[in-house]
Amino acid sequence: MNAPWRGTLLLTALAMMAFAGNSLLCRAALRPGAIDATTFALVRVLAGAAVLLPLALRTLPLHQVRHAGSWPSAVMLAAYAVAFSLAYRALDASTGTLLLFGAVQVTMLGTARLRGERPPRGTWFGFLLATAGLGILLLPGVHAPDVASALLMVVAGVAWGGYSLRGRDAHDATAATTANFVRALPLCALASLVALTIHPPHATGEGLLLAILSGAITSGLGYVVWYATVRSLTATAAATAQLVVPVLAAFGGVLLFDEALTLRLALAAPLVLGGAGLAIVAKRT
């Protein structure tokens, strides 16, 4: 493996760990009801913007940062953040993960095919290995989901897939991510206002802290790493890499929530991790 691909593999691994951390932080905050879903999404995006803006301004003037990113990307980011949080309240981990990453795969792979992308055979083989591993991990535990929550998770997956694809055109990952977070703020605030008509917001100190950590570190900084990485990947490889997230989140559950290390996880992990790695490093034709 040459040096550029080693760097790409390392950055991809960091981004996937950040995404898994997001899942764990959301679970820790939303499942016990430490904070409501739309407030979590709003604080998450606000914290991300607050951390990223000073970083972006260190290298670019404000007017250049303002013109980075785009409104379509911001809409996708806000739609993902809000829909994911709302769906996470009612879906179990297996069902939610399968719906989310199924929608991500369909969005990214479908778009790649429409654009005429023809990834190498190694990428497709890696994708099949990773998909098989994800099936071993998730399918035996899937239950019939709540329809509304399932639809919200599919919306989240489609939005995130679109956001990831748009990152391939970003010239400055930090500036683009910062601008997208800032633009997404009023959209998330609007979602919170709409939610006020249904139920009052609530947030404990723990819930706010978890939302801030999610926004500042695993979202804000993690998405900068992802935008810096995704430009070096085919859409198929980028989609396949994200199949690693459920496995990392499952190991996080073992370490942080005292969940059992199951045989399914032990069998699925090498398939998903190996398949994703193969998809990333496969030579382009």
C-alpha cells in the first residue's frame, strides 16, 4: 500500500470512529430522555459551528468562509441531524442502524451509478464482504419498526448520503463544514420551534453536555475529517467505509454500556472491517 492510501485509510478510520461516537452519544442522551430530540439536534449543530468557526478563520477571512459550503448541503445536514434524533427515540439499535445505512448505501451507490462511476472489482468485492458482515451483525436482531420512526431514519440516511457525496466537491474541508453548520443552525432552530407546538423542550445538564460533545467533537471535527477524506474515495468506497460504523458502535456498547460481546459481533467485525479496507485501497481502473 502506498503512502497516500495509508493516509486515506487512517483519516477514514478516524472519521468512522467519530460517526460511531455520535451514535453512542445520541443513545446515551436520547434513550434515557436526558434531552429531547430537536433540542439535542440544535445544540449539536450549534456546538459544531462554535468549534469550527475559529478554526476556519485561522486560515481564511470571514467572507471566504461565508461563501464556502452551500445551502443544499446545509439542508441535508439539518435534515439528517433532526430526523436521526427523532427516529432514535423509538427504534432499537439494530433496526435503526440497518435502516440508516441501508438508505446511505442506496443513495450513494445509486448516485454513483447514475454518474457513470465504475469502481474497480476490489471495491465491489469489499462492499459485498462488508454488507455480508453487517447482515450477520444486524439482521437476526431486527424487529418490525414503528413506521413513522422508520421513515424518519430513512430520511436521515438519504440526507447523510447526499451530504457525503457533496463533500467530494469541497475545496476546503474546514471552511465548507463550518459554513454548512452555520447555515444549518436556523433550520434546526425552526425544527425546535415546530416541536414546541407538540411538546415542551426539556434538557438536563447531562443531556446538554452529551449534545455539546457530539456537536463539537464527533460531528464538527469528525465531519471535517470526512470531507477531507471523501474526495480521495470513489462513491462506492465511501459508502462501503460507513458500514464500519455499526461494528464500531457495537464495540463501544460493549466497552461503555456493559453489553455482551456476542459471537455475531466477533464474526461480523473482520468481514466488515476487512471489506471496508479492501474497498478503500482497491486500485482504480
